Amino acid sequence: MSQVFDRVTVIGVGLIGGSFALGLKQAGLVKTVTGYARQTNRLALALERGLIDQATDDMAQALDGADLVLISVPMDAFAGVLRAMQPHLSATTLVTDAGSTKQSVVAEVEAVYGPDGLANFVPGHPIAGKEQSGPAAACADLYQNHRVVLTPTQQTSPAALETVTITWQALGAQVCEMPAAFHDNVFAATSHLPHFLAYALVDLLNEHEELGNVFQYTAGGFRDFTRIASSDPTMWRDIGKHNGPTIAKWLKHYRDEIDQLINQLETRDWDGLYGRFDRAKQARDRHILGKTNASPNE
């Protein structure tokens, strides 16, 4: 990437925003990064760790002279941030975001700025993260070899889309595009559903009246499956709020799978159970592990 931004503003200096800022700085792609947050302690930590060059809790100062803005806040905070930005946003400033749901973000941008306000706005979702959150968890290589999904609208400027695309690529990300509705459906099934299941399983077994403290007996399988239940509850509550109907749809599909498993166990359908497990193993080996000739008994 040959373009170097004079000033990039990151609204929300946690793991995602902080890693974006630090990656740009270490790659020499920005002269000044301004961090905006309402929590002064997070701004102070971001400054201390060198994620940002300037810190402010004043939106007018944050947006003054910004070439590019990344919004990286919990989904429930988006509407308020967009309204706070509106009086201070230059017509030439590019804006993108890191929200985990996209239809709600597009609707909120249009509600605040009108359809024409979408021209310089490029909705995005970096598929990267950790269980840890906040500025202390930020790292410059977070996006290396991770996918970033962009969901431009019909109003999105091709030039804005190109600039945001090459910016993410400069951080090592693999960028793809899809419609916002398809994004929300895909990630409800592949990201939101697993998180909801992990939270539900841990909540189910926590001090269960039949088992007591069962967690002392857990091994690798349980820990692997429930690792994501250590994620930020506020973030996942907001994702549920903003993509609820679609997540509920996939939870119902999963419930159907569980009902079929129960039936196979109760009817002693061992061949059916094996077939289900074998299909799942083959699918995972092929699509996730890249094994083309995996043996069923491997």
C-alpha cells in the first residue's frame, strides 16, 4: 500500500480498534492516530501502550482532519456514536466499522445520515479476536491471515471501498465482500450460534444440582468447546439484540439436530448415529482442515 494517511481516528480503542491502530502505525501507513473513547482509563492505557498518538473524549477533536475513521464499539453503542459524529464529520472523510452485525449498522447509518451518507461509509467485519479484550490485548498482527468481510451498499463509493480494502490488506487481512443480509445469516450460523451454545452449556452446568462443581473434572474437549464462553458478555448480548431473529433461526435448526440425536440414542439407532458423526467428521476434515482423502477411521 503506497498511500499513507495523515490522520486516522479510531473510535473505541479496545482489542479490535487498538490492533487496527497499532498495525497501521507499525506498518508506517499513518502519520497520526487519534483515539476516541468515553473511558479515560482506556485512552490512557492505549496511549501508554503506543496504540495511538493522541487521545480525546471530545468527538469534534477526534474527527478534526481525519482521513479515515474506524468505529469499533459494542453494537448497542453504534447509533449514539453515529449521532455524535454527524455534526463534525467532513464530507471527504472515509468511515468504516468493525461491527459483528451489518444490517443493523447500515440501517443506523442511513437513519442518521440519509441514503447519501452511505457513500463514504464502508461496512466491515474483521474476523479476528481473542478471549481477552481492551487495549492491553491489542497486537499489531491480529489481522494477519484473517478474513475481513466488507458489505458495501449500492450507495458505497467505489473509491471508498477500494481504499478501505487495501488498508485491511496492508494489515495482512484477506478481504472479501458480501451483502449485509447474507453476512448476518452466515455469521449467525458460524459465529453467533457457537458462542450462544458455549454460554448455554457453561450456564447449564454451573453448580448443577446433580453434579456440583463439575468443572473440576473437565478436560480438553470441554475446554475447547467452551473457550468462547469467556468472551465479553456485553458484546455478545448486543450481537443477540442486533441479529436476534437470525440467531434464533439457527438455534431452532440446532434444536432439530439435538432432537434427532436424542431420538437416535433412545431408539438405539447406532448406524444412524455413526452416519451423523461420520458426515460431520468428513465435512470438517475437508472444509476446515483441508484433507481431501480423509479416511473415516483416521
